[in-house]
Amino acid sequence: MNNLVIKRSQQIEFRLTGSIATGKRYFATDIPNLSRNNVVVYGIEFFVAGQEATTPTGNTVVTPSTGVVVTLRDNKKQEFMYQVPMYTLIRANNAGLIVLLKPRIINLTDCYVQLTNTTSITLGESVAANIYYDLVD
Amino acid sequence: MRLVSPLIEYLFASKKMKQVGSYEGSYTKSVYMPFTSNALIGTSYYMAPDPILNSVNNEITAIELVDSVTNATAPTVPATDPLSTGQAAQGYFYFCNMKREVVAYIPLYSLIRRLNAGKVQFCNFDDTIVWQNCFVQFDSLATAITTANSVWLRVTYSPIEN
């Protein structure tokens, strides 16, 4: 059994703005130094409020994990990880294993989450995650 | 004969993946950061200089946050309480290099080994990490962190072979 080693990591978030609705796409917020198709992601981990109360930008993290699905897009607009349940990407639900990905350049602001159930999710909260990455040479 | 996929081979070779339960590092030590006043939101609490962890001759290979269930009391003088899971969920640990650039940051909660089914968090940084440039920051404090608390980190490191 193998687990991820941190080379670089950064917190990303998907802010639930506008309105709360199932199916709507909530895109990752812009992080200027990581939003230029310059990040090769090889691992990702999501958090709920019990694990991370507030994001570094000051937004409350969503409490339930069972009504959110995650889609990651690469720099060719390919949805290489499509509607994966957020629950699956939480480390504590996987016996401490972080989900490893085939390293890919992602287009951060093109990645999004969707709600499948809005119970206990409030407008303005964020879906929080850590990406583990290398910079493109 | 053992077949290894090119992807697995790549992740191993580039040190992005490691076997669980494998060698963590040559040495390990506990580092404590007590608070002289109640913790504040947004304040960077820097690690005290450490001649071993600061050294360019050592690399950090793993890190663990010891919480109050793992060990009820930290051996600081005076004794302090390690962070509870609720307190740990409010903060992050930031790894910084020589130029104080943030190389990685991780929620403290994610570093609690017992909550990861005994799996420690491995690290392998290309940059030289300077311990006294690393810090802890809290972004919410619904559960107060007081002078009775301390951040207890167990850091594993290995000498760099020159």
C-alpha cells in the first residue's frame, strides 16, 4: 500500500456563491500563481468543517460531504476526473490514504464542484481542498 | 517477476509516493510551541529556531501533529495541553523555504496520525525548508486556544548525503 508524499501543496476552494442549487457549477476561486496552467497535480484531498472550520481566505467550510461531486479539468478542457463524490476524496474516509492522480496539468479555475443535495449547505460557504502538485518546468 | 506500471514507477522515482509503513526517516524529535497569550486569528506563529531542523544538512521527511488524545499533556515547562481535534481544525501548518516562500501548507487536522489510521504524513521538498520560517496560523477560533495549550509536532528528518 502506498501513500502520497508532499512536494508542494496549496489550499484551493470552491465558493458557493450566487444561489444554492443542485447541478450548478461552482468553480475554483482564482489563485494567481496557480491559475496559469502551470500546475501538475498528483494528489487531492477534501475537507469538511469538522476537519477545517474556515479556509485561509476566511470562508466557512461546508459541513456535509455527501451532497457534493467534484470535477477536475486539465489544460485541454478534458474532464479527467468527472463528478467524483467529495466523500471519496476525504482522507479520513480512506484509512488515511490521500487520493493519488496520474500527474496532469490542471486548469484550476476550470475545475468545479456541483451539489447533488443542498441539505445543510449555506450560501457563501466553501468546499475546501488541498492539491498536491509540482510546478511545470 | 514483479510487474510495475510506468505510472507507479514514476511516482516512486519522483518521490511523490511512498509505501505506507515504510522507513520514515533517520531521526525524529518533538517540537513544542506554547502560547504566551491567547491565539489570534490571522497571526503567524513562527517556530522557534532549531539548530537541527534549520540545518541545510537535514531534510524533513515526515510530520505529525500530536493531539490531546494521542498524548494528554505536553512536557513543556509549565506543562500544557496539546491541541484537541476541534482546535486543530482551526489552523494550518506552513512550510517555508530560505526566502520565506510558502512551499506547502496543510490543515493541522490532516496531520493527526491516529485519525489517518496510523499513517504519518510523508514530505519531500525540493526547496530547503528553514524551520524558523515555518509557522502555524489559525483562521477561526470558535474554540479558543489559550496559554494552557501548545502545538506539539513530531518531526522526522534525515541527514542529506553530500
